[in-house]
Amino acid sequence: MTSEAGDNSDGRRSAAKAVAWVLGLAAGAIPVVAILGVVAFVFTYVTVDVPAPGDIKQNQVATITYANGGTIARIVPEEGNRTDVKYEEIPESMVNAVMAAEDRDFDDNVGFSLSGFTRAALGKLNGNDAGGGSTITQQYVKNAIVGDEVSYKRKFKELAIATKMSRQWPKEDIMAAYLNTIYFGRGAYGVAAASKAYFGHDLKKLTTSESALLAAVIRGPSIYDPAVDPETATARWNYVLDGMQDIGYLSKADRDRQKFPKVDPVKDSPTSTKDGPSGHVKQQVLTELDQLGISEQDVRTGGLKITTSLRPKVQNALVNQAKAKLSGEPKDLRTASVSINPDTGGVEGYFGGMDGNGWDYASAGLQTGSVFKVFALVAALEQDIPLSQQYSSAPYEGPNGLTITNSDGESCGTCNLATALKMSLNTVYYRLMMDLKGGAQAVADTAHSLGIAESFGNIEKTLSEKNGHPEGGVVLGQYPSRVIDMASAYATLAASGVYHEPYFVQKVETSTGEVLFEREKDKGERVVSKAVADNVTAAMEPIASYSNGNALADDSLGARPSAAKTGTAQLGETGENKDAWMVGYTPQLSTAVWVGTNKGTALRNYSGATIYGSGLPAQIWKAQMDAALAGDPIEQFPEPESVGGQAGVPYEPPPETYTPTETEGPTTRPRNNDRPRIPGQGEDGDITIAPGVTIPFDSGESGGDEGGDDDSGGGGTTQEPELGGQGADDGDSAGAATTTR
């Protein structure tokens, strides 16, 4: 029988054996785990690829500038502000401060540091701020390549790549990549952005004290930013300075001389503020970059400097004068304007509205009204119909009940094309369109050749119906066009018939100075003869003054010649207006101005009066052009050469006012469409050889409706093009009841 003492002794021996077995198994497992870890590390090291320096692209800020270098807008990636710099551009104090803060063995370690791990572990145990356990190389690999997933697989990959990178990359490249990638807080990614965010100056101006503070905040920007906790920030700053002394960069005397730097207040994040008018410029630039083959990836990672054609004086004139002229007007009024250099096609000013994240009216499809009559005049001169050609301004009555009238019963009796353009007489220009070879199509083709886009947005073919052909109302501005296109088309006339495609982007450079694109001087394309363009300009010269006294002038230099045209489009059959325009140019600048509402509703000014092109749009145009050209030389338009036997604006005797009666029909008799018109010959067939001297001329032929070639191209019978609507003040066409967008 076993005693009780023996039983207790056996129990103790059993417990001891169990503990021994556990310790033995644990001791045996530790080498196995270590071996497995080593195997995993070696396998990862052998199989992982390390990108070459420069192959890892990080998002950084792109900057859009004026032609003179001033900043217009910045394209900031979602993760914040970044601009890459080369190692040589980073101050030595910054490099040493980062090593003191994050990796004091950086120059000697192989990508990871056992002493760093040990120091970090001890710091955690005793509560000392001893820095993190990851080396600078590891931190960069985590941020730029493997991410921050919490897993053994990710950690093995981080260690393997860091080790391999430290063997393949120069230490300078690793340090530069790290400092261009790390987050410093305040929306700043990279040391260049951080220098501006904290101290408001370029990286090259960093002092030793400032470098130490930037290195200090890396550990935790939301903790160590002085704006968050000055005491904690100061303690961390001192830790970094002590480290800079420990690694031999600072002497004790230098260390003792350092004073805590003055830090700028925190500013709103650039991604949290709404874009003003420059937002529309930014979007236009991005669209053009894509067309140039510069991808979104290039924009996000290249730290691009995008130099545009915009000039500060012109851009400020458009924005400031638009704001000034709309001040006090109804809140629903909107305006847009674009200015283009006729010699280059460069967009020098672009205003699509005050909300840069909202609707861009400068690139929206808007009904144009009488500003399109100019294209009919160009087409006529191209067909050798001179400015002196006479037409009746009486109401035009066509088949199927079509009637064309002038705004407010305006009339010149019978007058030449220049006078009719100044007075914006619908009936004259509709008759002219009917006389053109090609009719309405000739007007559309001319508009396209001068610069009106052939397609945009969801409009596959502009200035046409579903059948591909325009209606007669094209001459009165029936179809939508964009503000930028109107400025471009008129710029072609300002350049005496030479078209330059409008553009924003002049030059694109990366943050390292590589030039991705640089625009070469473009001679342009001649689309109409110089004589035709200059005669059209001559006809347009009196219009700005005629339109409620909106001629251009310089306070110091005096009157400035200009050529312009107003336009207004009606709101359906309501008798109200919905779109109003003024488009015009000098030899140096072409500017188009549109005024409408945010919902395509009736245009009324502050007093409740109807707005026409010769009103608010003309006032905005004058104010913008005067400001944009202030101090620039006064340039004269060329003297026009003869077209159809007439050079420039012909003398026009005082007009005979047309007084309609209930029974009176058209004041002009039909004329044969097949018979060419003699220079000076009026709508009635008589020939004016000098002011007040007219020779009666009767061909002995009669019959047939007024008009030109059938725009469908068939048969000898004139077919009346349909008209979508009838215009207002400036003799414009109407269209849909809402603005086309």
C-alpha cells in the first residue's frame, strides 16, 4: 500500500515531466519557426522584383500657368500636394535631420536594422521616444510599393524588397524617393510641398532648425505639428536635433544655437476649396492634354508645369468686368466670354462662369442669332457679290406661309449689304442667303471654315438638321454654337482670312525639366481671301459705335478701331429673348460675349427691360476689350481690296423708310435666278453707277420667287429653306424654348 507522502512525491515528478516536455517542445519549435521564416524571406528575396530608380511613379501636383509663368490653377491628387525634387535640390540639413529622426544607421544598414528593432522595442517597454523600428528604406517600400496591410506576407515582402533595394539603388536615390513620398501633414506629400506648407518658402531656403521640425513631424503629423501641440512638437524637435549631433552633423555649439522655427498657420487644403473661374480653364487644359497624347497618368505623376497661352491682363479683364457688369442684375443672369489672339489662335482669356465646378457656358451650345449674318456676308463676297449690292428690306414672304420681318419694323428701304449688316436687317440677309450658290449650305460651310466647330458634345454635325443639311434660318443664327467658336471664327477675319486652331497649351514640362510638348509657331490656314476678310471687317467697323455707343477707346491713346456684330435669339414664340451676344475684334484680339440665364428663360435686366445684344452683352464686351487692351498700341485694320468692283464700305444715301400697308406686298420684283447680277445692280434690277445716279435695267424677264440655288441641289426651281424661328432686336432667329446644352 502506498503512503500519502509517496503519492505527493509522484505528483510532483509528473508535473515536472509535463513542464519539461512543454519546454522541450517550445525549444524545438523556435528553431523550426526561425527556419521557416528564413526560408520565406529567402524565397521572397529571390522572386521579388525591385523597380529601378525613377520607375516608381508617385502622384504629385501639376501646375497650370499663364504665358508669363504666374499660376492659374493646380491639379492636386486626391492624397494631397506633391512636387518631386532631385537629391541635389534637398538641403544637407534636411537629409541629416531625417536620418537623425528615422534611421541613424541609414548610410550603413542593408535595408533593415536589428539595432533599430531593438531600440524601438526597448523604447516601447520603458516609455522613451526612441523612434520607429523600420528603416527609411522599409518605410519607402511600404509607402510606394507594398502598402500597409497587416500580414506576415506583406512584412516579408517589405523586408525582402528593402534589402534588395539597398543593394541595387544608391543611398541618395533611396533618400530622395523617400523624401518625395512621405506625408508631412497639412496636405503635403514630399519635402518640397512640406517646406511651403509649414514655412511658406522653397525647399532650398530651409534652415537647420526648420529641417529638424519637418523631420520631427514625419513620425505623426497629426501629433507633432506645432499647430496641434506646441509642447509635443518642441520635444520631438529637440530629439531630432540631439540625433543630428549624435550622428556628427551638428557640433554641440551648433546644436545649442538652434531656436524653434516660426511656423505658418494652417491653410485650407487645396482639395477642399471650390475652384473659381479658373476651374473651367483647368478642365479645358486637361482635355487638350489628352488630345496631345499626355495621359492622365502623366498629369498625376509627372509634377507637370503646363504653360498656357492665357495672359493675366486679358484673363483678369474678362473675369473682373463680367463680375462688375452683372453686379446688381438679376441673379439668374449668366455670361461667358472668350478672347483669342488672331495671329496664333492662342486663347488669352477664358471665362465660362463664376463656378469653376459648375456649368461652363463658354463651351456650351448656345443659339447665336444675328452674329451669324457675318458668315453669309463672307460667303457672298467669296462669290463676288460686293458690299455695294442692294437689297430690299421689306418683309420677305416665302412659300408655306413663311414670313421674314425685321425687329421692331426696322427698315432701310433698299440698301447695300454693309448698311444692312449695321442695322442687322433680317430680310436683307435672308434674301442674300437665297441668292448664294448653295444657299443655306454655303452659309454653314463658310461658318465651319472660319472656325465654327463641325461637332461638339452630343452634336455629331453642327448647323444642320437630321438630313445633314441646314435650314434657311442658319443665316439668322438658328443653330447652337459655342462662345469659344464664335471668338475663333471672328479671329479668322481679324487675321485677314487665316484660320488658326484655338489652343490653351503652349508647353508641358515634367518636374525634372523634361519637355513633353512645346507648340511650334503655326502659319495657319488661309480659308478665305484677304480681300474678302478685310471687306467684311470694314462693314463691321461702325457697329460697336452704332450699338448704343460701345466703341472701344483707350484712356491714354484714344479711339481704338474695332469690328463687331450683335446678336439676339428669341425664346420661342413668346416675344422674349433668351440669348444675347456681342462678338468683335481688333487686329490684336477677338472676343465673344454671351449673356443668358441659368435656365434658358426670358432675358430681363435689373429694371425689367428686355436684354438685346446691343445692350448688356455689348457693354460687357466693351469693358472687357478696353481693359484687356489697355496701354497696348492702337492698330489699324488693313485697307480692303476690291471685291466685285467695290473696295470697302460704299457710300449709302440716306435710307428711305419702308412703311408697310395692309395690302402692300414685297417692294422688290422677282428677278431671274439664273442671270448674274451686275456690280451695283439692286434688287429691282436697276444699276446704281454713282450716288444718286441710277440706270433703269429691265431684262424683259419675269416670274419666279426670289432666292438662290436650291440648297438640296436639285432642279431649276427655287426651293425655300425652312426657318426655325424669327429673331428679335438684332434680327435673330429663334429656337427651342430652353438653352441648348
